Amino acid sequence: MSDSAIYEALLSRQPVLDLQQELVGYELTLLPPVAPIAGMHDSSRAATLVCAVYAELGIRSALGRSKAFLRVDLDFFHGDAIEALPADAVVLELILDAAPDERTLERCRALRARHFSLALGSYSGLDERSRPVLTLLDVVKIDIRQCDDATLNGLAGPLTRLPLKLLAQGVDTQEEMERCKKIGFQLFQGYYFARPQIVSGRRLSPSQASLIQLINLAGRDSDTARIEDAFKHEPALAVNLLRIVNSVGYGLTRRIGSLRHAITLLGRRQLQRWLQLLLMAPPGKTPDVSRSPLLQVAVLRGRMMEMLIEYSRPRDHILADQAFITGIMSMMPAALGLPMNEIFEQISLEPEVMEALTAHAGDLGKTFALLECFDADDSPGCDLLLAQLHASGLDRGKLNACLTESLRWVNGSSE
């Protein structure tokens, strides 16, 4: 299905996490431009367009193991288009304005029999709308932004005994997540995990300090022997480096057994990127971008920035490298709990990267600001920055395409 609206609307994604704070999926919606698209006010039209985007941009393969949460109204719920959606890759979020009739209940039963997962959005309590469908649901979504503690307990409490999952929508802080967790919620939607809990002067762990030393050696293009010696003092890192270089292949006819050979083969930029991801991973865990929401945001930003710069400045490979580093570094405060200025004191970065991160300076800074607006679902902010970058040919369609391609790249790269 081709439709100009697919390329005029911004594809918004809100991460959904589980109790282990691992990525389960994204709720996908379309944000219309300031000048409204004909028909976008109609909820059925909007639902159809979201599913068209899902198919047109190849988002199923791009999401990997993550599910797409799609809001649908009754017209779309009963339509034929739903038959084209993959049951194992989507969660259908039903919005009910009135009590469901027998036709709707039968449709729920039929979709469940085909292994579709069903959710109820905008839940406001046990009433004539929700009660008939509760036994047919996998997820009930409650918007916590409208609830004080007593209200939230009253809404969620009766549902905790049912064989379904409660999803808290609008979780903006770690404190809110913990509050919902205690009540009985199992799923959490929002960017709360990316909100840094800053403690100036925080002491880094020995493993983090070692990683920063290696990042600086790689970033300064130090002698291979110095980098090799630093790895020898970190046996676990050395083993991981050999494992990664051997696993990705590089067209090798024999396996790598030397740290020096592995460092040379991987290259300084790739080594720096890998070490930065390790620095952001939870302590004691190997980075899993497909499951760690913080890593996913960081790598997505890095790859999207790299792609956008490659599009606007196709011959500037140095700027493209800096763009990727900028995207990853933007999430370091959330990963380390340190203010950016203290991170700069410990990790060597090019001036262009630091100015982009602190002042949104230059094309690198404007591209970073664009992705911040994109993550925040700030449609007017995206349009303003796209207008400033218009000479480079960027628009909403290319931003959506870069998101999808970046998701595919991230979820296709296990290391």
C-alpha cells in the first residue's frame, strides 16, 4: 500500500520493557505534520496507515525479536487488513468507546485462536466496556499520568489476579517504574530508563575505568602494542575480543589466536565503538542490543546519525564516524550516572563531537538535536530542524526510512 501520508507522518516509537528491564517491543504510532494530512483525524484511517507503514518499511524484520504494539479501532479490528499482520510479531491494542457487541467478542476469540495477542488501551476500570473482554486479553494498558497512588491501586488491584499482564503507560522516571512494579505491573512504556540519575563525582568501578582507558587508547590511535598490553591486564575483555573477531568472520581462513592480530583486524574505530557499548552494558553482562533498551537507543542514535550524515555529506567519512560516536556518547550520562562535562574529562573525544553534544553546534549538532526531538515524539521540533537541514535533502520520509534501516542494522548485528 503506497500512500503519501506514510512519508509525510513521523513514525513514533515508545519502548515497552518487562520486569527485567529488557526490551519487549515498541508501540508504533504516526505523528502527523503541522499541516494535517487528509483523513489522519479519522482513527480508522490512522490505524490503517500505521499498519501500512509496518508493511511498507519492512518493520517486522527491522524489529527482530521485539514486538510491535499497534493501536486499532473497531473498524480496523473487523477489517480485512488485519489478516496481513504477522500474529507472532504484533500486539493489537483495542480501543473501546462503548460496550463490545457479540461480533467484537467473536472477533477477539477468532484472533486469539490464530495466536494474535490482544491488549486493551485506555483502561479506566471495570465497566461495561472492559468486563466482557477481560478473559480474552493478554495485556491491559493503564495511563499512569492521570492517576494518583489511590486511583492507580484501585485500577490495577482487581486485575493482578487475572492471567494477563498490566502495562503502565507514561512511565517517565525510575521512581514511577518502581511504584508500578510494587502494584503489580509487569510491562512499562516510556523512556524512563534513559533519564540519567546524575551524581557528580561518582566513582567508576574498576572495570569501567579499564574500559575508559582502552577507549582512549583506541580513540588516540595509540600503538597496537600499548592496546594489546592493556587488554592483557583485562583477561575477560581479551577473551571477548577474540570471540567477537572470530565470530564475525572477516573472510578468515583460520581463527584468530593473537590479541595483536585481533586488534589490527577489527580496526581502531570498530574497537572504539565496541568498547563504548561495553561501557554502557549492565555490570557483569555482555551487551545485548536487542534486549537492552539503553544500548538500543544509543546504537540507534549512532547508526541513524551516521546514515543521515552519509546522506547529507556523502564524501565526509570522518564526519560520519564522528556522528556515530556522538549518538553513542549522548547516552553515556544515563549509563554512567555522570554529567557530560565529567565524562569529557575521562574520555577523549574530538572537539566537533563535544560541541555537538553540549551546544548542538554545526550539522553534527543539528542532526543530534533532530534525533532528540524524534525520540521525544516532538513533531514540531523535528519539522523545525528538518527545515534547517533542508538543503541536505532530509525530510520526514528519509527520517522514517533511516529509523527502519537502523533498526534492521542493529537487530541484525548481534555483537
